[in-house]
Amino acid sequence: MNCVVDAWQQHEAELRGFIRQQVGDAALAEDLLQDVFVKAVAQGSRFCTLENVRAWLFRVTRNRIVDWRRSQRAHDPVTEQIAQPEAYEEPVVSLSQCLPRALERLSPADREILEQCDLEGLPQAEYAARHGLSLPAAKSRIQRARRRLKSELDRACHVKLDEQGRVCCFKTSC
């Protein structure tokens, strides 16, 4: 904690001047400066391990000034008269109806890598290690499996894409 006090004593005047220059109000500058000090103290022992304490303090100070500026923006009040948007489900979410059937039509190897990496979130590097593959080999396999899954979804569900390449519609009876 002594390192926080030492760093603060060394950089406080410079930080205060910087904040005053940015906000143009001495009292506000003191408040924002105190917020920065509280953040530094909250770091505890991690603060003492920082490589460049001055840079960290200025980054936190700039972020605090940005937060203050955002809070000063005028906002229109929300009234009860604003219509609620209709419930909308992205077509790609509905496409999940076709996914299990399309996966069934893939080879067991394709299905396995897609389920583990894409659906369950297993990192490709871990998949590679578990299956005795190099990472580039695992990446190639998953790319090929994704292409085959896309083809299967296109064939079975007649997926159509819009101008931005997003799913816009498909046949629901996969």
C-alpha cells in the first residue's frame, strides 16, 4: 500500500492539472482526482506490480473523464407512450430446428468436431491434443466439417441469405 501513496505523491499534481485542463472546473477536478485515487487504492498489491504506474494512472484518469462526459449528455425522457417493439426472432435462431437433422447426415467425425468445438465450446487446440492432431490439422478438419454442414443445411433446408450474408429465410421442414 505504501507504493500507492508514493506513486500518488509523485503524480498527483500532474493528474490534477490534466483533469482541470480537461473539465475546466477545479472542484470537479478534485472529485474526479479522488475517484482515480480510490481506483488506485482498490488495486491493492496489484498496483505495486504495475510496470508503468504513471501510464496506468493517466489511463484511469482519461477513462474517468470520459465516463463523466458521458453522464453529462442530455437524454430525452422515456414516456409510456413509446410503442414496444414486436417480439422478433432472428431467422438464424429458428434455423436451429434444422441443425440436429443436418448434423445427423454428416459423418461421425464431422459431427464430433462440430459438436465439441462449435456447440460445446471446446478450444480447437484442446480438441487437437485429445485426438493426437496438430492444431493446423484440427483447424482444417473443423473448416471442412463446417463447409459440409453448410452444404447440408443449404440442401435440406433451402437456406437463403440476404445482401449482408445473414440468414433471412429457409424451409422449416428439414
